[in-house]
Amino acid sequence: MTRSAETELPLLVDAPNEDVPRKSSRFRKRYLLVLLIPVFMFTGGVIGLYFQPPALQKFYELTGLQPGGGSGTPIALPPGVELPREMAETMLPTDVVGLARVMPRGDVAVVATPYGASDARVAEILVVVGDRVERGAPLAYLDNRAALESAVFLAQANLAVRQATLLQTRSAVQASRDEAQATLDQARGTYREAQSTLERTEGLVERGVSTNVTLDTARTAAQEAALAITRAEATLARFSSAEIDDQPDVVVAARNVEAAEAELARVELDLARGIVVAPIAGTILDIHATPGQRPPSEGVMEMGDISQMTVEVEIYQDRIAAVQPGQPVELVAGAIGRTLHGTVETIGMTVGRQGLMADDVAANTDARVIRVVVALDAGSSEIASRFTNLEVIARIDTGAGGRAAQ
């Protein structure tokens, strides 16, 4: 019994001594793993925020969340905005960044065909890109212009005929009235003469020198002369007014002239359906049609007032509260390698969808933005006048704006 116990005791004592190093090594591995997990998580978060892989972008798109949106000064920029090194180095927490596009004051005006042009085609283009035109200046002719011009010539001829008829009627009425007046004067003279003859004949009959037959003849002549006066007065009564233009025949002829003038005005308005005119005063920026082509749906051409260029900036709705009119704006355009400068002019009153998007198809294009219009200074406006619709990056210095307001 004692020998068996002595042989078994070392086995019971040695077994725990062999397990001690294994447990200590396992404990150290677990401790190291616990330390590495936060490092891996931090590294993954940094990589995710910097590179934003498609899976992470899809997550933000589905949830509507924005990286850094919960902080007071979000670190995320609008999709597609990659700040130049110079701008990134001077970026302040109070700065507001957004995508923007260069445009003329009042935006680009689309020159469309006139109302009622129907299926007319472009016959002639009168301008080229870069021409400065005034409002109402003809820019192009349509192929229906010849037919419309013929209608104008016909209306002009008809008006000339009606005007000549009016002059003829006025002259005829004047002559007829003068003739009626002369006839009345003649009838009155004849009556006076017949009345004198009647009186002499009556005296001769009383003295027995003349016969009753002669007296009857004189009386008849006097009566006829009186009737002639009545007829002449009735004829002259047709010209009741002393003014020629108030005579009925002249009034009718004048109304015919007015009708011809109205017809001419109508066909002249129709002639405008064959001419494309400038809706504003500005510069021709682009031409979309060629002679012989039907005017496209996007208009015949585009024009704008490039004497004063502006920039339309899209600002996220959660940053718009910091933007105020008068704040300085720096705009970077990689395409022209220049920095433009301006000030906030107006702030939109509606929230809409993002219109300026990055080239990355996975970028968030459903952001809610407010459009801010920036007026460029004279030097920047002259440079930007050749780059309508150029996309730029705008940085609004809201801190400087706040100091200026104070």
C-alpha cells in the first residue's frame, strides 16, 4: 500500500506543473487579441471614411446618413468634391463648401421658335457664337417667312386701294355738295326772275296792255322756279354736315381703310412666326440648329448676359444657416487653373434635390440642397465669361461674413 502511494503521488503532483506554462501562454494571446481589436476597428473606420467603398456608400444612401453629419463641423464634403491642396490647407471649420456652376446673370436664356411656327424649318441663321445682340434683334429665319411676307404685301396693297377709295369718295362728296349748292343758288335766281316777270305781267294786264294768257305763262314759270328751289334744297340736304369726313359715304370709306389697316397689322404679327428674335440682350453662347433642320426641342440657340457672371452654389440644407449675403466666396476651377472670387448675393427659398453630381455613379445624388447665387467680381467675371456652365468648387467663408456683419 505504501509503495503504491509513493508511486502515484508524483503523478498527481507533476500533472498540474506541466499545465501552468500552457495556460499562461494562452492568456497572453487572448490579451494581445483584445488589444488589437480596437486598432483594427479604428483602422477600418479611417479607411471607410477616406475611401468610402461601394458597400459603405450604399449604406449611407439607404439610411440617408451623412459621414460626420452629427458633429458641429461635419468633416464630410459634398459628393465629388475633392478640394485642391491650397484650399484644403487653408480650410477652416466655419467654411462651407459646395459644388457650383458658372452662369450669366439671370441664367442662360433658351431661344425658341415663335408661337405658331408649326412645322417650319430653319432657313437661315443670322448670327454666330460670340455675337452680341440686343433684345428683339432677328437671329434666324424660318422657311415659312416667304409665304408670310406675301400676305403682308397683299395686305399693304389692299390698304392702299382702300385709302385711294377714301380720297376718291371724299372728293366726290365734296363735288356733289358743291354742285347741289350751285343748283340751289341757280334755282333761287330763276325764281326771283320768274317772280319779277309775274309781277310785271300782272301790271300790264291791269293796264290792258298784256293778255291773260301771258299772265298764266308767267305764273306757271314762277311756280316751276319755286319747285326747282325745293328740289335743290332736298338734294343739298343729303349733305347735312359741313364737315366732309362726317358724310355717310366718307365714313363708310374710312371704316374700310381701318379694316384694311387691321388686316395688315394681323399679317405683320403673323410674319413674326417666321423670324426667331432675341428674347434678351446678351451674347450668343451656343447654336443647336442648322439651315434645313427642324428646330430641336432644346431650342434654336442659347444666349446670356455675360457682362456680369454669377455662380450657383448648392449648399446642404444642414449648413445653410451659416451662409449670409455679403460673405466672401472663393471658387476653384481645375479646368481653367484659376481661382475666382465673389460674394454671396442671394440665398434660395426652396430646398431641392442636388443637381450638380460627381462623376462617381455611386455618389449620393438625393441630397437636399439650397441654391446660393454668388456674384463674381469684375476680374473673375471677365475670366468666367468664356466658361458658362463650368463646374467649380465654392468655399464660403462664413466666419468672415459673420465678422463683417458684426
